[in-house]
Amino acid sequence: SHVYRNKGQNDSVFTSYLHTISYFGCKDTDSVAFTIYPYVKASFGVDTSKGCGPVVVTINNAAIGPISDYLWSFGDGTANSTSSAALLTHQYNNNSASDTIYYLQQTVANNHNCRDSLIRAMTVYPNISATFVKPVPLIYCSPQPITFTGPVNTASVTYEWDFGDSIGSPLQNPAHTFRNRGLDTRSYRTKLKVKSADACVAFDSIDLSIHDEVEAIFSIDKSDGCANDSFQITNISRKGTTFIYSWDFDDGTGLNNRTDSVFKYGYSNLALVPQVHNLNLTVRNDKNCTSTVTHPVTIYPAVNANFTAEINSLKVACLPIVF
């Protein structure tokens, strides 16, 4: 037997001869011509054979010979390709909970249908996502509680939240209260890192703006008193140059925007029973953030000391004096 090879680009003709000679020295020769089609060989390389889904694989086409037909089968249910490009790419996904192996196959042929194939195994780890539901709106007053809705992953993953204020959470759907005790609006970048058991990692983030905090606080020197008594009120609210203070004394006098830290206020009560007034303070900043606090005060009815005496115009009298 003999193996004929043709590594050229064109058909090659080979002639095989058979020479015979008899015991008596008689000779004869026969020959047969063989046409050998050019050799083709499937060959390709990949930049990676393992990766986290979705993984984009770059394929280096290194097939040999005068190839007229290419067929790429990616093994993942996507359409085949007939590309003859030196470089091509393909994205593999894995939406399951475990590793998946796909078989990438190249088949090449020449004009005479001489064929060769090569298969490589591609291991794809499960797809993971860090895309979380973004809160609406993106600008808030302080303090602002927000519950984040994290992504659902088929694979087993860990969640690492960073709220941008040195506080984090390992929960899938954490709740966090943003506070800004500064003097102006501050931006907090909330980031989520998701990591799988295969060390696959995904990221997502959002920037939230939190306005400087407004906090209404005041104290009263007493919670009840008689009509016309003075109540000393001390405003200990958080201060700001753009803050507006609105006092409602709940006695029909309307709103009062006084800004003094300490002042006195008196209530009247002409009724015969105690009256309760809800003393209210609302503080507002230039971003329309507000804070309200209320303290009830009880006002007892007014009393009048009044009497008459039967005495003369000189206001002198002998005892006894009748009132």
C-alpha cells in the first residue's frame, strides 16, 4: 500500500507503474494515473475555552488548504456560520444553575468535497446579573429610607451592597436610610457586586442625591399653665442660612416666621374648661425639604379677682364692713 498526499493548491496527477519480469527474463510494464485532490485540514484556536456567561470567544481560523466551504457549528442552538474570516467571534450564554459544556466544531471542504473537522469543548459558567431596580426619583430629602430590589440569579451568588456612606449589606433586597448632615446636597453612589461560586462577578451602580437635612426641634419650659401665663419656648432646630421657620400656635393667630432662638408666648382661655393647643414648628430649606414637630400645651381657664365693699366716698368706714 502507499499513501498519496497533495498539500498543494491544485489537483496533482500521480502515475503508478508495475514492472514485471518472468523467470525466463520476459518483461512487461503497466501503469495507472491517479488524480489526488488538494489536502484540506480543519484547524482553529480560541482565546479562551472557559468563561463566565455571557462570554465572547474570539476564534482564530487556521484551516489549511484550498478551502471552498466552511461550516461553523457552535453547539449552543444558535445558527451555524459559513464565515471564512480569519477571525470571528461568538457569544456563549448559560442561563442554567450549573456549568455547561458546548462543542465548537469547524468543518472545511474543497471543491471536490474533501472534508475535515475539528471540535473543541467550551465550558461556560452560569450567567449572573447585578442589575437592580433603580429608585425613582434620584433626588431626596434627608433622611430618606429606600428599599432596593436586587436581581434574581439562577446560580448561587453572594450580594455585596455599598451605599456610598461606609455602610453596606449582604442581602438581596436591602433597606437603607440615607442621611446628609452636611450643609448642601451630597451625592451617594450605591453599588452592587454579585459574585458566583465560579468567581464570576457582575456590577451595577446608581448615583443618588440627598439634600442637606432639616430637623425641627423645640422645647417648652412647661406643658400646662394658666391663661395669660408666659411659656418660654426654645428653638433648638438644626440651623441653616436658607431655613424658614413657621410657628403655628394653634390659637387662630396664624403662622409666625420668627427666627429668635428663645422667646415667650402667652395663651388666653375665656372658656370654663381647660383648652389644649398643639404648638407646631415646621422648618423648610431652599430645596423644599421640611420637618415638623408638635407639642401640646394645656391652658387653664382665666380667673378674675373682683369684689365690692359698702364704704363711703372717702373710703373709710366703721366696723363691721360689708362686702
